[in-house]
Amino acid sequence: MEYFLTGGTGFIGRFLVEKLLNRGGTVHVLVREQSLAKVERLRERYGVDESRLKAVIGDLTQPNLGIDEATLKSLKGNVRHFFHLAAVYDMGADEESQRAANIDGTHQAVEAAQAMNAGCFHHVSSIAAAGMFKGTFREDMFEEAEKLDHPYLQTKHDAEKVVRYECKIPFRIYRPGMVVGHSKTGEMDKVDGPYYFFKMIQKIRAALPQWVPTIGIEGGRLNIVPVDFVVDALDHIAHLDGEDGNCFHLVDPDPYKVGEILNIFCEAGHAPRMAMRVDSRMFGFIPPFIRQSLKNLPPVRRLTSAVLDDMGIPPSVMSFVNYPTRFDARETERVLKGTDIQVPRLTDYAATLWDYWERHLDPDLFKDRTLRGTVEGRVCVITGATSGIGLATAQKLADAGAILVIGARKPERLKEVAKSLEARGASVHPYQCDFSDMDQCDEFVKTVLDNHGQVDVLVNNAGRSIRRSLDLSFDRFHDFERTMQLNYFGSVRLIMGFAPNMLERRRGHIVNISSIGVLTNAPRFSAYVASKSALDAFSRCAAAEWSDRNVTFTTINMPLVKTPMIAPTKIYDQVPTLTPDEAADMVAEAIVHRPKRIATRLGVFAQVLHALAPKMGEIVMNTGYRMFPDSAMASGARRAEKPKVSTEQVAFAAIMRGIYW
């Protein structure tokens, strides 16, 4: 027996090819010349040669599928079953491409099948042909379809109409539900249908422990079926006698609601379940025009678009969340009665689907999340790059292939560092600059842009810290001035200098090395914390202005790091600190992932505590303030003495690791 397939190298098609080959038949597969390798891969997969699996060169959009006369003549009268599976199944595809493939392609497939005088034309349609019909859609219903506004729904409906009204040879129509991966292996070839929500589930899992209950949606019932059921049913029904002219729903007779489906996949992905699901119908008392007006508000549209884009969910998918149609499948149940072909419950194979997606289809698998992939060949500016965090960051960027621009005050040390970085194979460009001097900042910006044309990443790392109680600072107002001059004004001067070029190119990322003290309100660091807080506030305001222009900010609320900046405070030799290399890892994470903020859990907890119970937070910080004294030099001593550190202080510092005292 000979078979002909359009879409034979597609997802459903390649499983059907296997079933037909197992029946001992010869399978002809329509394929474009540039895609012949796909047929060869199928031969290798199923262990057959070209005598069993034959490639027919053609094109879905051409008359008679673009098959040459000689091939058509050789197939005439020999093809018993013609399966038409080729179509666009992507709801996000444009209307023109959907019409070309789904409607015009079906016209050409019917024409070719008639030219071959095929025994039966098997049209694989979709439940989408019913549109958004409210109620139960039977297999004998077609014209009753409603709300076909979406191009995908309309073209699937019109393609089926072509078969019903134009096909002059016997035909059978099959309407599968939302086809997902193989229930035994999980194999799937693209993200579609319920898979669009997997990234959202994955992000929830990363943010919350599994035991934390969340709030979700209830939604309508989505009819999900695995590809192996669809192919088994299709193969069986196609070979039955006396079923020509019938339509068969290849669906789950007891489909789940959207909220139930999400919970099933939450469990499969070890994410928190949605303990409370909100049914949108409860908002039915709000007049439709008010709901629509709210949805069309620019901030609402922007937020919705940003969230969906971050989750990888096409906006059109959300229109199917409240899907209203149920599908009667009594004809399919009749012809499958007595066989072992039945729809497995989603709960039985959801984990298999999830595992395959996470191993093979997760979009993050195909993104270069390495530091090299982010900065190689790009201009990265680091201030304060000759020691501590700046030097460790420069080393990482040098190893990643960045075009490295480093700035610092001391020219001798700058040359020394540049030489060591060049020895690592880096492209390094050192520029001497005191970033507390605004004129030097302007000259630095001009020189960098003149020499390199652009800046892709700016790391504002140069900074000054002063550890001194306010009681000892009443006559030291210059401490506040000089700290603000470098930490705030210097950084803002660079941002404002490089920003015009970034905005013009619509590309740029600014990383500000801030402090955990901004979150904890660290005593003894009022000058330092105030300057970093000012920079944080400026960056939030600038990010709000430039959000839609792809110039982004990351603030790193850095905990205590073992750098020369903290060396004068000898008590820090006895408390836990990060190494500069660990701090540079945080900077690398900021450059690669571009989060709004990077902070330790303790820092975030301190900020939450201050927001919810400010007096409690104040008492904790005051306790630490009283426990750790000012340094001898801050108190006016000319020579620092090594402080005596008690076990109580060590224990407290260990619990509050990373916080300045």
C-alpha cells in the first residue's frame, strides 16, 4: 500500500510516518528541495531506505503542490491514502503566512490528491475550526463555528471548508485538540499551547519555595492530547472501511481547566501550586467598556506586554485562557471502541513533558548566558580598576574578551595593572582620571568616546568610604562633601556623559557598585551610605525615563568585601567578608543578566524589616553600633592599634555577615 503525506517531516507527520512504515507500506513525503536532509534523517531514524520512504520535491503553495508531471503520473492510481498535515500551527504567525499555508496549501493538496486519483483524502484539521463556540461542538457541526476573529481560527476553519466543499474524492476530517509531546518520551519540537506557561512556572519555582501557596486563574477548559494518541487514532481510523465523509474529534473527553493544568505542571516542575484560583467571571458585574478601557490604558498595556515578553507568552495566547468550547467525540469513541487507543490523563505524563521541555526546549538553553558571550568585543568601562572589586572585575572581563577601558587616579599603578591585563590577552586601554574632579570626568568621557566610539557597559566602581560615628563628625563636614563628590557626583557625571551615545544607539548597561548599608541603614557610615543612596535614587529615576530605550541599570548592594578601602578598619580583619573575586562574580552576573538589583538575602531582609518594623530594625542596628567601637584613627589617634575582638562580636558579625559595623 502506498501513502502520500504533506507535512510528513513535521511533528505529527514524523510519528505518523513511523506508523505507516510499520504497516509495510511505501510512504511518499512532500518536501522542498532544500529540506531533503529532513527525509534522510527520518530514514535513519526508522531504519529504512529510499525505496520505503520516498521524497517528493514540491511546494505547498504551488499548483498540484509543485510536483512535476512525471512524478504525478507515476503516483496516479497508486496512492491509497493521502494525508494532509502541512499547516502553520503557530498562533503568533502573521495572517498572510497562515492563509498561504492553511488555506492555499489545502487547495493545492486537494488538487494534487485528485490528480493522483488517491483513494481517500485525510485532512488533519483542528478544534480551532470551531472558533470560540460557546457550548458543546459536535463532530457533525461546522457552519455553527463562532468568533473566528483570530487568523489561526479563521484559516483552520476555511481550510476545512475547502475539503468539505471542493474535494471530489472520498475524504475524512480529523480535529485534534492541543497536541503536546509524546506521553512516553515527552518528545516535542517547539514551544506551543500549554508550553508557553512553562517559563512562568519555572520563574515562580526559582522565586518561591514549593510549599508556598500562590494565587492563579481558573479559566476555561483546554483540550490537551499527546501526539502518540493523535497518531494512533489517526492511523486506526484512516484504515477503517465505511467512514468516508465523517469528521472525528481526537480530543480528551474530560479536559482540565486552565488553573488545573497549571497546577499539574507546577507539580511536575516542583513549583508552588496555585492554592487559590480566581475565576474571571466573578468580575462580570463590571461593564465591558470599563474593563476594555482599563486594559487599553498605556501603563497597563506596557506592563502586560513586559510581563508576557519576559515569560515568552505571545499576547494572542491570553485570549484562549477563558476558552469556552467543549468537544463531543462520540464518533471517535465509536470507532476506537474495543481498541487500546485512549487519551492518557495529563497527570500521568505531565512530568515527562516537563522534563523534556526543560532539557531540550527551554528558551534559556539557547541563549548565551556566559560573560564572554555578553562582553566579547564590546567596550566596557571600569572606574577604580586598579585594586579590589574593580581589579577583580577587570580581570574577569579581560578573560572574557572585552575591550577594556580602565580608569584610576594613580598613573603608575594604572600602567602596572594594564600591563598585567594585557598579559592575559586582553585589549586594555588605561586612562588616568580622578573621578571626584568633574573636569577630569568630562575629559575622560570625551577621550573614551573619541577613541572607541561607544560604551556598552559602564561599571561605576570608584568610591570612597568613611567609617566614623556622627559624634566624631560634628567638625568634619568635609567628610560628607568628599564622599558625595566621588561616590555620587563622579558617577552621575560619567552616566550623563556616556548616556547620549547609549540612547542614540539604544543600547547600554550601567552597573553601580552600591552598598548593603543602603538597605541596612548602617551606623558609622552616614556619609558613605548617603552618597550611595543618592546614586541609587538617581539610577531608579533614570531607568524610569529610559526603560523603553534599552539603556538599563543594575544596582549591586555589595556586602563587606576585603579590599584596600576597608583596610584602615582593623576590626574587619576578624569578621567574615567577601573576597574581591566573589564580588566580581556579582558584577559579572549584573552584566550578563541585567537585573534591576543584586543584593544578599540578609540585605533584602533588612530592607523589608525596616519597611515593616522600622523600630525593630533600628534597635538591631543600634545594638551592633554599641558592640563595635570606632577605630582608633577615627577617634583621632595617630597610630592604629590592633583592636581586641570578643567572641560575642565575632558571633554577632557572623550572624550579620556582610553588614558594615
